Amino acid sequence: VRADASLDPGGYPRFTIFPPGERSEYYVLVYLEPLVGYEFAFGRDLGANPGIVDPQILAATMRSGRESGKLTASGLPIRIKTPDKEYTGLAMRLAVYKSDMPSDTVEQRRAAYLGSVGAGFNVDNLMKGVLDDEILRYIRFTVHDAGPTPDRSESPSVSGKRLLFDSAKLIKGSPVQVASDSASPEFTHVLPIEIAGRIWEFQYSARKDAIMSRLDTVWPTWVLAGGVLSSLLLFGMLYSASLSRNRALKLAAQMTKDLRETEERFRVIAENASDLILLIDPQGRRIYANPAYSRLLGNKKDLVGSDAFSEIHPEDKEQVEKEFFDTVHDGRNRDVEFRFLLPSGEVRWIESHRSAVFDSQGRVAHIVAVARDVTERRRQDEALRARDVQLQEAQALANLGSWEWDVGTNSRRWSDQLARIFGLRHDQVPSTFDGFYPLVHPEDRERTAKIANEALRSGSEYENQFRIVRPDGVVRTVHNQARVDRDKSGRPVRIIGVCQDITERKLAEEQVRASQERFRMMVENVRDYAIYILDMNGYVTSWNLGAERIEGYRAEEIIGKHYSCFFPPDHAARGDPGMQLQFASIQGRYESEGWRVRKNGSQFWAHVIVTPLLDETGKPRGFSEITHDVTERKRAEEDLHSYADRLKVTSRRLVEVQEAERRLLARELHDRVGQNLTALGINLSIVASGLPAGSKPELAGRLEECSALVEGTVDAMRNVMAELRPHALDVAFEGDAPAADLPKPVDLAMFRIAQEALNNVAKHSNAQRVEIAIRRANGLATLSVRDDGIGFDPKRIERSNREAGWGLLIMRERAEAVGAQFSLKAGLHAGVQVLVEYHVQSGGVT
């Protein structure tokens, strides 16, 4: 059925398939003929005539014609509406069968039946072609459809007869019309005739007076009506029917030819189609497979009669078979995707559309499957899905969402990430452009709408920043960039854009601006530090107040000049300025102290830090230099070093005085106290030897006690004298180095340090072994006293035991007083090592 009413040169419809591409084949089932003058009705399905109360009656009529192969008439009149009027019509139908199938029996005709070709005509025009106006003026003819012939299985359409024709409607005001409206007696005759499987009753009647008054003129007509009229009517009807039948047969022959040509075209299409075309019987066996199907299976032979599911992937086979037999059961068309496992082992994805074809009993005769290899498309789809996932992930990482607005439909589409940026669920995303504005911050709403409307009127691209308010009340800042697409006439048809949440970036920018402002204020107002910027060649580009105060130059005097003017001439001449910048570029920082020159020529001691400034690619674009005037600190350090030197001299002199006092005290003890004690001992011995033998024992005992006390005092005095002035130490050296005496102060200082260290070991260490080592190598003389005792924490000891801390301090001062270096290695449960190092060649620590 189609809307195209054009005819070919023979007056037949052009059988162009319409609409194209939706079905594999088309058959025209019912149409009106002749078509000339009735093009408006072409495509009207007579089987769906709205004038029929029960469409099943017409269907039964068509089934009767299908099974008999004879010309059949419509069971009911058909209302045909032309552009200017509506009239009653009849349809004569002739069954059309496939030319390559037998049609001798009812079953064969049912199997070969294609459809019915119909010839529609106007009954009024048919009757007027047989009867002239004179006859119609005095004789009334009516035609009624009395139902199917007895051999037809069709049930009656409605009870009673159906009027098909009444001549009284053709001749208004005729005696026949008057007779029909009066009670005058009339002659009536009814003639039943079988027409195309139906009983039509031809009835003619006339008034008696009209017949008698015009007997000479009416008699021939009456005779004709009584005898020949029926034959003429029958002849006319049969002749008309014969003409219609001939036209139907001619059209059927043309249709058969067209169908053959159509089948040939379909065969050529199927044989050359790239799609897979397969015909399957209800048991799942192949009836037909086109070459494309065979090529996919590696030009496999003997496909007809084989299992249609043998090449389906095992994981898909059960589901595909289920859907196939569901189609066999319910006749519904189905689309399915599955995998083929080819003989080569390759897996291909197949998309198949299955349609059921029914037999005359309404049962599924076979299944037509039209399929295509969609493996590449699925790969592309998977790649697209992967790219879509990557896009979504990229949008999520960049916190970037996309949107699109169709101007014509006022519909808006958002990406998932954009919905997340706005804090919305999918069902909360606005579907229109205007529905978006309530999400914008009230203070930014008008400006945002104005920018978008201006772009719609005359722009192509635009971008803006605005704030949004999420449903939870959180305010975020977004940056929007969009493009307006227009048609050829310049009208906007679509806007696409991206929107990025820049809240953190805006906060960071605000913080950077605030930090830069604070830095600018700090730099400009710092007066104790000279802070200025240099380009890559060392020329001044910025200058703060502190630099003006320290260096003496105003900004307008120094900007653009080389910073070598801050160096003493000899330092600038030897390349110090360039060396500092080069060192800073390589090491990332340069820090030093040295003399600098002010504008007035005075010099000051400066602490300088030079740092490279990098661009966004990490390459140096300049340098920042911070200069601090530390002249006062330098002088204080020099004074401190002077005080330290004088302190060392004083300490050394103090040790020398102390040793002199020790020697003097030891000499006095030896020369005076020792001699007196010796004399006292001698006198006590004399007294004891001069006592009589009978003297009191108590007196002798007292004298012995005095002698012992004198001897003990002498021994104690000798010990004190040994500590005050020790005898020379004998040191034996082993190795290549010759023995050499150290300076006397160093020798004595090392002795006192070793003495103090051994006293500490005896008192506190609980050591099992003590090692004393004196070495000299590479101009360095060292004293080491090491024990394996319990050790101690030097810091804790100095805080908690002042006496112990005082002993360590004395040992350190003794070493430093003679130019030696003192160090202590100690730890809990790790023993203690006292180490003194003296540079022999230089006479002290260099």
C-alpha cells in the first residue's frame, strides 16, 4: 500500500516499493481498478472499509475467492467517496497465486495464494449502460444482494436483503416514481441470478394504467422485461463483470510479471547483499543462506538443512535458541546480538533481526533472519565508551563539566560532572535554559543572563565567571566558556559549552594576591634590609626603601644600572658580581658576607643572599638580592675574638702562675717542712732511746705513736709534693716517629688532663680497663684516655652535678690555654673517651 498514484503508460499503477528499505519484499493485496479517475482512492484497503459492520464478512468473501479461484463479488456494498460526491460501489475480486506453485486443489491454492486483485465499479453507471431513459420512466428496476450462494461457506452479512440499485433514484418525477409513492396496482416480477458467488435479485415493476395507455410502446419493453430483459440484464452484468474480470486477469498477469521481476530483483539483492540473509524452519534448520552468510563461515558448503545454531558461541547459544523458539511460538519479531565462533577460531559479533512468516492457517512457516557483522562497530562503540569514560574521568580530574542547549526545542543536556559541580542529582538537572538561572547566585544572575542573551543575538563565543548556589547552600565559583552554532540564515540553533569549578583556584588567587600585597607592603616598608630585583644580566629592576636607606640610592637613580656599583672596585674588577649570579643560578642560592660600597663611597660589611627567580617553565628570569648591613655585628665579633685571645693569654698565664705556685709550695714543703719533720723524727728517736729501762710503758707508747705520726706526715707531704710537682714522665715510642718532647706547658697540661681523667674513672666509671694513648703523626700530638665503664650523658651531668661539670670545664680550659683542642666522647653504657689534640708544627690549633 502506498501513496504514489502515478500510472505507467498502460494505465497501471507503478509498483514502486514504498516506503523503501523496511522489508525484504512487498505484495500488493487489494486496490481499486480501473484507476483512471480514482487515483484519490489508491492505497485504500478494501478489507478495512469503514462502512462494513463486521470486517470478518469481507475476509470470508476473500477466503472463498482464494480457495475457489473464481471471481467473487463483495458481500456488502462499498462506499466510495470522490472529491465531489459519494456513491455505492461493488468490488469484484480475483485471487492471484504464485506462478511457480500448483493451484489445482484448495490446499495448493491456500499455499500459493498471494492476494486478491479487485475491480471496483459504480452499480448505477452499470445499470444505466443497459437501460435507456424511456424504459426507466415507466418501469422500475431494483437490484438486491440476497447473500452468498449455497455452496459458499460465508455466513450472511446481515439479516435481510441489501439494496444495490434502484432506478427510481435516477428518474425523478417519472410515473414509476409516482407509482412507487401511490397505492395504484402494479405489475411486479423478481428474477434471482447468481453473480460471482452471490444471489442478486433483479426486480422490475410498473403501474397497470401506465402499461395499458402505452401498450404499443411499452409492450416491447414489457416483453423484453418479461423475457429478454432478464437476459439483457444478465448479459449486461456478466459483460461488465467479464470486462472487469478481463481487466483483473490482465492486471494479475502484469502483477505476476512484476512479482517475478521483483522476486528476481530480491534474489539479486539477496545474492549480492553484504548483510547475512538466512531462512530457518521452525525446527531451527537452515532453508536458505545467501553467499554473504557462507563467506562469513569460510565459504562453508551444505548449509541448507544444517543446524542454524552450530556456529553460535557456546556462551550465547542457549539464549539465542530460546529467543528463536519464542518467535516460533508467538510470531513476534525480535532483534538479538550474539557472537559467532568461526571455524578459524575468530569471534565475530552479529546483530540479527528475525521475522516470522505465517502460512494460510496462521502458523509460523519459517523465520527470516537478516543479520550483519557488527564486530567493528562494537569495537568502535567500546572505544567510544572507553573515550567517554576517559572524558568523564578527565572532567572529574579537571572538575570540568560540559553542557549543550538546543535552541529550537529549548532543551538542555548536562554531563555527569557538571551535575556534580552544581551539587545536583540527575532528576534535579534543569531541562531548559531558563531553568538554569535559579542556580546562579542572585548577585550574578542578571549579568550572566545578559552575557548569554547578547551572545545569542550577535555573538559566536563567550566566556564568563559567576557564582552558583548549591542545594545545600554552599557557594561555588565557576568559569563558563561557550560557543553559539548558527544555521545558514544566521539563526542560533545550538549552544555548547564547558563549565569548570574554579572555587579553589579563585581562593588560591585571592590568597596569592593578598600574599603579594603583603609582600609588597613588607618589601616597600622594610628599612633594615635592602631588597631589590636584578635581571639575568645583573641590572636593577626594582628597589625598596630599605635599599635606599642602606645603599644610599633612590629608586630613580639606581633602576637600570648594574649592581656591580655596590662592590669595592677591586672586587668588581675581579668579577665577583658575575660569579655570585652564576653560582646562584647553578646552586639555587648564594650566600656570603663581604664589603659593600654605598653611594657616598663609604663601605659597610654586608650579609648577602642571592636567589634566582624562575618562570613558569622553571627557567631563571632574574634574581632577587637581600642585603643586610651587619657592620656592627662584625665589629662585635672582632671585639669578641680579641677578648677571647686575651682570655687565652690570661688563662695560659694563670696556669703558669699556678704551676709556679705549685713548685714554690713543693719546694717550701721539701726545704722547710720536710727538714723540720725529719729533725722532729730524729729527736723523738733520741728521746726514746734515752729512756730508762723501767720507765712507764705509757710514755714509751706515746713516743712510738709520735714517731709513726711524723713518718705518716712525711709520706703525705711527699704525695702532695708529687702532685704539686711531678717528676718527668718516661715515654717509650714504638714505630718510625722519633721521640720528641712537647713544649713544657703542653706536657704539663696533658699530664693534668690525664690525671683528672683517671681520677674520674676511679671515682665514677666502674671500669674494668683503661687505655691511655699518646700518639704523634702528621704534625699532630694526641692524648687519649678511654675506659669501658658505665659512661654518662655529658649534658645531663653538667646540669645535675656541678662538681663533675666543673672538672670537665677545667680539662677543656687547660687544653685551650696551651692551644690544644679538647673533645669528649661519652654515652650511657658506652664508656668515656677524653681526647686532646695539639698541632706541633704550628705550635697550636690553626
